[in-house]
Amino acid sequence: MNLGIARAAVFVLASAIAGRSADPPGFRADSDFVFVGASVVDPQDHPVRGLTRADFRLFDDKVEQTIAYFGEQDVPLSLAVVFDTSGSMSGKLALMRRALGALLAESYEQDEFTLVRFADRAAAAVPWTADAGQIRSAVFSRPASGRTSLWDAVHAALAQFQRAHNPRRAMVIFSDGGDNFSRYSQAQISSELVEAGVQVYAIDTSEPPAAVNRNTDEMPVFNPLAAMCGRAGGRYYQLAGLREAQTVAQRIGRELRAQYLLGFTPSRELRDGKLHNLKVRVKRPEGSPRLSVFWRRGYRAPLF
């Protein structure tokens, strides 16, 4: 499916779910809509619902765009679970499996799932399925051993999305955040993510750097997994303790169900086939606390 048709399919499905006509004035089946999912949370990290189109501003390479489509609804989701079974996860797998169960419990009937397991190698352990139970069963069949090929696992998950059926696409990584055995680099994976338009969330079980080194004079350690999640419009969670993994996974599942969908058609001068930066701004309703918004930071523009 080419990019234009894929974008059109998203619009048709989202419009139908919203109870609107699938063909509003000016829409053509071959139009090049760009869709951006936006998560908005309050200072307590709770999803904020009930915002309107007028509360959002959307920019493509600093040029403000007209939001031609706006929706707040549950569009079916294709979710890739990327699960670390390397030796460094020894002693953590039981709690992370429970966390995965909490994430999957937030799913809806029309969702589909795939599982990529990784240690020395990354491979799709379960192809796309509507049965979340298959994912849960598969993560219990592998003990912790071997090295960590995290970036290879993300690459394998992105390859799975070529066969996904739903318009909204997300990936959730369960890992200790390290990589010591991948063929692919973090830079290569970041480039692939821009092309794919997949949101990425991560639950990192590694010990926080602050707990390892208390010297506050040192520069903060760059975290490539956190940076990748930020660019892909998802969230990165560094666990303070393994017991909070289940709560965090549930939070991710609920956030995936409380997102806004913004759509625009790039102007002629922006249809250059190049990578573009996206920015979403949300207006704080009068009297409400400060809001935070998360969105994917880039896309490749269609070529006019």
C-alpha cells in the first residue's frame, strides 16, 4: 500500500468511527493527508480528554497548518510488543510479564498484536493476531539468557508493520534499555522510525543513572532509548522499582486509548519528498493546570 492510499484509509476509517462522512468537501481518495496522534496529559500524568480542534496548533517545518481533520476516538490499533529475554533480564521477567498482561488488558476487540522477542537475536515470535492471549503465552516460553540486540528488535518490529491492518500503530518495548549485540545502529533505527510513523513507548528496567553515580557535577548521560521514544511521539519510563512496571504498563495502555488525531494536507511547497519536522501546541483551557503534549516529531512529505 502506498503512502497516499494508507493516509486516505486512515481518514476514511477515522471519519466513520467519529460518525462523520468519509468524504468531506475537498477530500479525494488519493489525497495525501498527514495524520499526527497527540497525547495530552496533566501535571499528574493523567490523560486530558474533551479538548477541541481550536485548542490545537500544528506546524510543519515551522509553517502553521490548517487542521483539516480532528478526532478524539478509539481507532483500532496495531500494537507490536518488543520483549527482552536477554541474560540481563534475569530476575525481572516475572514482573515484566505481569506488566505486559496489564498493557494487553487495556486492548479493544478490533486491535491486533505481534510479538518480537530478543536476546542474541531478534525475531517475530507471534505474527499479527487479534488474540492477546497468544502474546502472553509466548513470553512465558523463553528463559532469560544471552546478550541484548535491542536495535535489531526494533528493526524487526518495524518490518512487521508492513503487514499490519490497522491505521494507528504503536510499539511498546520491555527491556533494560541496553544494547550490546545489534547489527543495526540507533541512528539507522531512528531514520526508519521517521519513515514508519509508529509511536514508540518503552519500559526500562535498568537501574537509573542517578542511583549508580551520585556525582551531580557530571553531565547527564544521553539515553538513546528515551530520545527515540520522544522523537516517535511515545513515552519513555525509567522504573524507580520493578514493582511499578505493572502500573506504568497500564498507564501506557490507557494513554493509547486517550489520544487526539490531527490531520492536514501539506501545501504544494511542502510536498518535496523530504523529511519534515512536526510541532504540536495545545492551548491550556482557562483555569486548568499546565498541560504536556506528546507527538511524533517528523515525517517524510509526499512528492508532488
